[in-house]
Amino acid sequence: MPACTSFSSMKPMPRDPYGAALWPVLQANLRDHLQGRSGQAYGRMGRLRAPEAKGPLIWLKTGDTRASVRLGAELMGAIRRKRLDARLVLTFEREYRDEVLRRLRGMNRFGLGFGPCDRPRAVSRVLDRLKPLGLILVDTPPRRQLVERAVEQGVHVLAFNTGPTPVPVEAAYPRDEIAAAQWRDAGRAGTLAEPADPASLLAESQNQATLLSMVPDGTPIFWWHGPARAWPAMRDAWQASPLSDSALLCVSVEPSDALPEGEGLALSQWTRTSLAAGTLLWVDDSAWWPAVASAALGVHLCGADRDLLWQVLAGSVSLSSDDSLRAAFPWLHPMAPELSRPAQVIDHWRAEAADPIGSRQRADTGRRRFWEERRRVQGVMDAFLQRVFDW
């Protein structure tokens, strides 16, 4: 069975604590109160307070994913540099303080908090309290009640990395051609921007020599990323390969990077001592992505989020992938061979080690694609910020 095959879960979909249905909202509120998170329950019911001081208010509404909150914080910082007069509010459905606070250090006239559910009274309450000039949906489901009420009240509504809304909005900024086609079919964007993935802006573009300086000259480094269930098969293939004696393997797994007992060294615990060939390293913190991507000779991704993909391409490293990643990013086809079995990955890596010049050429193809996307995103961002400035 292919090690990277995805299986659909048989579990029922969880009910949405931020949707319009009453019972899931009440359950979530009760749970939050009982667990000492009353602030989250109050926010869910729209009991938010606008930042003090004067000036128009711009509300960035993010969702429950780290990528959504991270992007919201980045957009908030960019808007602040463009509009010094505005008060800014960032709401989320799950708190990622590390993704927000370090990006907003030194900023003033802003507020953070849990956002509202889509119950009509909660939506009316939050719009009455904030009275936003603009509402920016950031990589989050477009809640019907909120979007409809905001549009009715004349609020400028933008959808950034968000699917088509239930009613027409001022502008949409899709992250890829698939999303752009959905918006074109829906016909609900006054202005539809060129597809561009802002995750490419978040990747570090400078090569880091941290790992390479700690291994013997000529020792190749490889990186495997995939679901935790696929790791045992990849581990067995690696241990049976000659590479296990002559190279280093970096591993990151989903849904967590928990280190299996007795397996390898976690990078978060590494004391910058020299690393011998044959070492197994667990990439247990995304802060290590740039260093590993820059050091690796080959990376294999069995599915990955956008942040990781762009960081790998920015690292100028030869890439291979499974079918799920290729399905999500069709443009990967000419630069990332599709490999479904661990043995294929090992054979590909051995070929890369034997052909360093060809490997470098393939890596440069990916890095050029990264810079093309980054330039495209910068143009889209400039137009987005100008629109917000003109409000």
C-alpha cells in the first residue's frame, strides 16, 4: 500500500461553534465558561469592544487555523504602515498568540480578540459595537449573516484567500487559479484580483547555513514530510538503504511533530554540536524550516500546507511529492516528480546525490517559481493596500 495514500475519515464532521446553528454555539459557550475561558464565549456572542481613540475602524476577521491568523496579522501590520489614522481590530476563532504578538510588536491603536459566531443577534451586536469602515475576511469561511449584514450597512467588504461569499462584495483576492475560477463562476466580486498566494511572502528567502556547517563535508541531507501513519514505512525503507549510513535524514510529521520514543534527535533539543552521517533529525518546530530547506539536497512532501511548500521552494532544493500535493498544486508537475512509495523516494534521493549538477538545476527551477509568485503577490498586495487607503 502506498505510504502516502490519504484516507477519508469516517468520523462525522464536527459542529461549527462559530456558525449560525444555535445548539453548537450554546455548547461551546458553556464549555468555555466551565473551563475558565469566558472571554472566548463573550467574543463568540459579539461582545467585543472597539479600541479607544478616534479614527475609522478596519476589522480583519480570521478563522481557526494558524495560517489564517498568521496571514491576518501580516495584513494588519501592512495596513498599519499604510493607514496611520485607522483603528485596527483582528479577531480569530482560535488563539495563536505566538503568530500574532511578535508580528504586531510596537503597533498601537489596535485590538485583538475572539470573533463572533454567525447568529443574527451576535452579528448585529458586533457590527453595532465596532461600526467598521471595512471588513476583511482572511482565509476563513464567509459567514452568511455577517457578510449580508455588513454589505447592507454599507461596510467595505473584502475577501482575502476566502471562498465566494453569499452576496457580492467589493473585491476578492484568490490565492490560486482554482479559487479564482470559483469566484468567476459565482460572479460576486466587484473586482477580482489576479490569483497570488501570500504564503510565499511569509517564507524566508535567504539561505541558512546552520545545518550544513555542522555536518562533514559532502554529507547529503534529505528531508521527508508526511502523515504520521506513513512514517514507519519510510523509516524502514531508509534504514534498509545505504543512505542511512552516509547521509542525514530530517523528518517532520503531521498532525504533530511528536518525537517517537527512542527515534532520533529533535532539532528543538539540538545544542549545535556536530552531526554525524546516519543521524535522524526531527523537525519538531516550523522555525527550523528555512534552515532545513536550505541545507537539504532533496525534499519529499507527502502533502503539505502552503507555508511549507513555499519555504521548500525558497530554499532552492530538489523537490518530489505525492499525488495529493500535485493535485493541490498542478503547476508542480514539471519540477517535482510524483513518487508514491518509500522505495521510490530513496532511489530518487540516491540519484540526486549521484548527480549534484542536475539536482541543482532542478532546485533552481523551484526557486524561480517561488520568486515569480512572490513578485505577483507583491503587485496584488500593493493594489489591496491602495484600495484600503482609498476608503
